[in-house]
Amino acid sequence: MLKKVIRFAKIYGLRRTYVKVAGRLRKPWMKSGFSLPRKKTVSTIGCGQFAFSTISYFIKQQKGNLFLACYDIDNSNARSLKTFYGYSTIAESVDQLLSMQDLETVYIASNHFSHTSYAIQAMEKGIKSIYIEKPISVTQQQFQALLTEKNKTGATLYAGYNRPYSRAIQRLKKVVDAQQTNQGAFTLTYFISGHVIPTDHWYREEQEGTRICGNMGHWLDLSIHIFAWREMPTTFSIDISYSNDNEPDDNISVNITSNLGDLVTIILTARSEPFEGINESINFQYGDVIAKIDDFRSIDIWVKEKRSKKRFFPKDVGHQRAVLQPFVKENRNWEEIEISTLLMLHITEMVKNLTKSTTINIKEAHQRLLQNSGAIKTYN
Ligand SMILES: NC(=O)c1ccc[n+]([C@@H]2O[C@H](COP(=O)([O-])OP(=O)(O)OC[C@H]3O[C@@H](n4cnc5c(N)ncnc54)[C@H](O)[C@@H]3O)[C@@H](O)[C@H]2O)c1
């Protein structure tokens, strides 16, 4: 344990490490520290480790104590989150939480299956600012219902896909943008050492959408974000190699090619627990730009003969900036989330059926989704 704490302090800094430990221990004497009183306008549904060590941490650090109410089906998790961060109250139900007069922004960080229905409930209650942790939906039906309600109410939704907000990706985007002309196709590879998820963990339950919704969605989403720097492909061909048909969402390789010649390979491996947490190696090539991202702790970029290297301490996967989306005007285009979720749900179905090879016309699927949700949309 001590070794892990020391290692985490070197990666995340002392303060964040303390909060990560506090999130695991949930001791009533642990506190997040003083902050000036602010109007309380933010509530949280789902008070687990992510709500504790990431969402509430960055809100408190950057905005102060805005915390109105929290809710969890496990009351002890709600109680410890309230005590640590100074939420005003624990809501007895989601309905009560969403009915509070001062509520402006709700963060949803519960189990995956519940995200969409809580977001719809919030929109029905007239809440206009809703942050949904990934995945925002685990089925096509949920996703359709979510977008229909969004379209009806005009609410703003934010997704917890954080990688596009990391400093490494922002830096790479600047270099790519500086190329000015369209440089053709992207090649992207990801080697992800993920957590070992026990068979009895809630991520594994049938309704939760597999590790494709739970984890791989991150790199699908990052790939879609990167494609949007240029022009979005209209079709994707997807090939999956399963190393074990009995655990199809672990130790797999997903290969995606597009009608624009792009090539993406995502390997998710979880054969042993990574001591320092999830570890991500990303390689990138686009025209003259070549880049390597080492676990969001550093990035190396080459443009022809020019080379630059940047280290990030603390490690920056983009969590802070992603969590703060409701407080910032310039956020990523929501349309990217729609496309990446469609792709993620398509691949989830493939994995559930052990399908090896398919093609999806993402442009048509997206158009259908928007038409069915009542949004008027014409493609460029
Ligand atoms: N963006 C990221 O990098 C990242 C990283 C980790 C987790 N997450 C996401 O955060 C969310 C929470 O994950 P976690 O790691 O905190 O898991 P966790 O198991 O620590 O916490 C989940 C919490 O939700 C509560 N819960 C379960 N069902 C509920 C329901 N129906 N209503 C209300 N509360 C309910 C549980 O009691 C628990 O307190 C998930 O969506 C997960 O994918 C995102």
C-alpha cells in the first residue's frame, strides 16, 4: 500500500494522491480542506471512486464548494462524499435531488446502465446542464431516447470522455492544425494495459454494456475526435481479434479502417493488474507529423526534422478540463460524442455476438439517429 502511495504521488502529486486514498478509505476524519462559501448549484448522482477522487476533487479545487446534494444507492458512499467535500445534503431519491430549487448542474457517475435514464429524468425536470460520465448510453434504444429528450428540452449535455482534453492531445492538435493542408489519412495505434476486472464486478453485469462501453469507448472516442480535426469518414470497416471467446471483451484487438484510408488499432490487454493504474501507449502518424504519447505523462512529436518533447506532471489524461466543461464556453463539438457513441454501440454488439468483421456507414447511422430524435440535420 505504502509503495503504491509513493508511486502515485510521483505520478499525480501529493494532493490528488491523498484524495485517491481518501476515496478508497472513506474515513470520516478525512477532509478535503477549507474553501470560501459559494452558492451551491451542483449535485452528484453516484458517489463512488470517480465522483470522489476526480469529479468533486476538480470542482472543489477549481470552483470552490458548489456542492448542493449527492445521491447513491449505497448511502455510506453518499455520506462519505458529503462529509469529505461539504455537500449540503444527501438526497433521499434522485427525484428529490433533481427537484431542488438552486440546482443548475448535475453530474452523473453511477453504474453505466443508469446514466441515460438519470439524464432523461434530469432533462424532464428542466435541468439544462448535465454531465454524464462515460458511457452516456449502453444501448441504441437508450441513446435514441437520450437524444430525443435533449432535442425536446434544449438541455446541454457533457460527456465524461476526457482524453481529447488532455494536454498531450491539445498539443498534438496544434501541430496538426499548423500543417494547414489536408495531409490524407491517419494511422493511430493504442496499446492499453487496463485494470483486471473481476467476474463479479458490476462492470461485468449483462446490462452494463461490456468493457467496450466501460473502457474501449475512451479510445474510440479519441479516434473520432482526431478524425474531426480533418474530415469525418463516412464508413468504417471493423475487424476484431478475440484471444478468448469466453471473455470476448478482454485481451482483444479492434482494427478500424475508413473510407478515407485511416487505420486505427486498439489493443486492450488485462492479463495482470497494472501497479500504477491503467497505462496507455499511443502512436500517431498523419502526413509529416509523427507522435508518441507515453501514458499521458509525455508526448514526443516529430515534424520532418523537427522534434519536440513535453512531459506532464501530474499525469494529465484531461480529467480536470473534462470535469469543468459545464463552466467553460469552448468545449468539444457534441456531434463527436454522437458519432463515437454510435461506433461504440456498434462494436459492443459485435463483441456480444463474437462477430469478427463488419462495416458501418456511420454517416447514415448518424443521420438516422438525428432524424429519429427530431433534430434537423443536413450533412455537409
Ligand atoms: N473518465 C474516466 O476516466 C473514468 C474513470 C473511472 C470511472 N469512470 C466512470 O465513472 C462512473 C463511476 O465509476 P466508479 O469508478 O466511480 O465506480 P464505483 O463502483 O466506485 O462507483 C459507482 C457508484 O455508483 C453507485 N451506484 C450504482 N448503481 C447506482 C444507481 N442505480 N443509482 C445511483 N448510484 C448507483 C454505487 O453504489 C457506487 O457508489 C462510471 O461511469 C465509470 O465508467 C470514468
